[in-house]
Amino acid sequence: MSEEIYKTVEQLIKETKRKETVIEINNLQTNKDGFSNDITMFHLTYSQGGDIFSNEVVLKKFSENVKFNKELNILRSKAVNSTINIPTVYFEDKEKRIMLMELVKGATLDKYYLANPEDMQSAFRKFGVTLAQVHSICTDRVRNFFTDNDLRQEVYIDFYIESLKNRVAKFEDPVYINCLQNISDMFKTVSFTEVLNHGDYHFWNTIITDENSLYILDWEKAFIGDPRYDIANTLVLGYSWFGTSFKEPMLGAYQNITNKKIENLECFEALSSFDSFTKMVPLIKGADDSHIRDRSFEWLKRRYELFVRHNGKRINEAEEYLFSKGVSFII
């Protein structure tokens, strides 16, 4: 593994610098957080022409050209990196879809939350401010980074709801279709705007440094669409995994920056929580659940809670499944 990494990095620098160079790699480790298995971290040292490079770096390999090109363009964009904190890209190989970038030192927000509970209100506000800054970036300066599939214009909501109908039709329970129809009706009076969305903005993709700066990682799912997609997805993910009361400080900070109230957010929260929970229904119906990390079903309980909160419907089958896993709750 280390020899392969060494050869990859050596070739990457050689192709970029057009010179032979001797490199040194220390403290090699693979990423064990989250679900990625294509990220390696290490300390890289090399010298050329009297200049010495010695930094902690991340080598990231992408599975798809579209994801690679999108993230590279965003990380290289002056419009983006002049507005928010993102990692610096040192080298890239488009043919091999690999990127060598800065390793941002600090703690992901979930770890910061556990270590600094007394400072979490401030951290949640910073979390909201940073998302507002992402949404303030001029879309004209980043639009060409995206394919047509990443432009979620007003008609996208119809395709989104239709895809969810196809999913829940397999469950043979009318409660899901009825809930989705109610959500669809909620959107009839909603107007849409377009901003840059991160697409996966949550605690694991944000790092608070020792200097108290917040960096945003992983832009593979970015798109241009209504900002409430990002906001609702963030709220559902955050509550599902951590059950924290971060909604009020986060949204307050976001609205202070934008200087306007977020209208009809509940529609997007209902849709996002419906999507999030119904992805898990096959588990409830008997699909293999051995892959669930630490065999913890707390996250499923919270997704179910959000589903009930936004739809006013309880699912006996879901509650029986959770009780069978030793998860108790009061709704």
C-alpha cells in the first residue's frame, strides 16, 4: 500500500513539475471516518530548486470523472475560495482522477461537539453563517462546473417527488403515498430560487481548526438549486445522527447573514425527512441490517421521529422493528 502511494505521488509531482524529485512520505494512514475508502493521509516532504515542501496532505481518488471534475473546479475557484475556507489543491491527475490536497488540521464538528459542549451554540452559529456564505456565491461564476443533472431548477421538484412515489409504491402501504401527496400539495405555492448548494453539508464535512476557522470538505454532491434543499438536508442529517438542538442557532445565524426569513422551509424539511426515512423502510421489512455501524439504531429512530413530526402518521411496523432492536422512544 505505502509503495503504491509513494509511486503515485512521485509520478504526480514529476508530471506537474516536469523534473525528477525525491519525496519522503511519513505517518501514512487511511481514512477511517465516514464511509470513504479512497482517501489516504500522510506527511509529504520534497525539494526542488531550493524550495522545500513539507506538509500534511490528503490523497483522494475519485470513482467518477464527473465527481472529480466538479470538486476540482470548486476547490480551484476564486469565487469559492475567496468566500469560504476550503482545502488547497496542490496537484491533480485528471486521467487517473486523483487529487493531492491540503490536510486541514482540526476537529470535525461532531468531534468538536463532543469535546466542547459549552461552546456548541457558537459553533452552530458558525455552521449556519458558513452555509449562508456558500449560498451567497455568484452562480454565474460557478455554473459551468456543473452538468445539466446538477441544475435543479423548479421542475426538479416534480421529478424528485415522482422518484419517491416509485420507491414507496413497492412498500404496499398507502400511508406512504398519502403522505407524499400531502407534501406535493404543500409545494404548489412555493417559489424557487437558485444558489450554489454543497449537497452534503453536515458535521463530518466541516472542520473547526485550532484558529476557530470552519472549513468545508467534500464537494462531490454540489449542485445549483434552491437553498432550502441544502438547509433541510443539513437539518435532517444533523438531527438523525446527533439529535442536537442546533436548528435555532444555525437558522438564526443564517438568516442574520442573509437578512431575510426562510419561507416555506417546512415543505423542504418534510420532503427531506420523508426521503431519509423511506430509504430505511426495507430494513424494517426484513432486509439485512448487519451493516449498520456499531449496530446502533438510534439514527433510524430519529429519522422515524422526523417522519412522524412532519407527516402526523405513525407506522406500527416501524415501531415494532425499533422495539425489537432495543430502541425505546416516546412520540
